[in-house]
Amino acid sequence: MKSNRKAPGVNHKLVKQVVAEVLRQKNEGPMYTYFVSDDMCVKIGKAQDYRTRHNHLQIGNPRELKLLTVVRTDVEEYLHGEFSHLRVRGEWFLLDRTLQEVIRLLKADREHEEILSATKVAACTAKFWGLDVTKPSE
């Protein structure tokens, strides 16, 4: 059973506002906004190739950096403004519970998108091969 209780220490109003704005701008252009963390701080950056950017960041960092999620749009400046109170240095921010919740929701949206995309590819492939995926296989 899913709990409706809100997590303590989370600014839910800010979470709702930020996630809504990011999703409103999603899929605009070739740029990605990425979230990379060393478990204490998170870097909010942008890149066209976020995997290569993650690798380059890792080379210069002694701690393991985890790619938490990406959003296909350039909302870096917006996020920097919304979380300026958490800024440690440059594009690095303290990973508080509110920012963790924003990242969790954006990651869930991305995973949902990937499932829908895979389903569409499977349906197109089945159609191409003349398979009826609505009937159970025998």
C-alpha cells in the first residue's frame, strides 16, 4: 500500500513547481540537463552528450560520480536559480531532500518515457513483420 505521507524536510511546493517547469520545457532542442552526484553534492549541468561529459567529470574527481538522471532540455540556468540557496561552488549544490525529490521524480518520468518508447518500437517491429501482438501466441 502506498503512503500519502509527505517526506519530512522536503519543500513540496518547490518540488512541484520545479518538476512542472522542467517537464513543461522537456524535449526542446538537442541539449540535456544532467544531474551528477558524489553522494554529498550534485552537479547540475548541461551537455549535448551527457555520457561523455560524465566521463570527463569523473577523470578530474577522486570520488565516484554517479549519473542520477538527465532531462532532454536546457533548464540548467533555471535549476541553478531555484537551488541557489544550496550552491556550494560553481555548478555544485548540496544534495538536500528537496533536490533529491526533484531528481527522483524526473528520473521516474524518464524511465516511464523509455518504457513507452520501447513499447512503440516493439509495436512497429511487430507491424513490420505482420505479427498481431494483440492475440496471445500459441
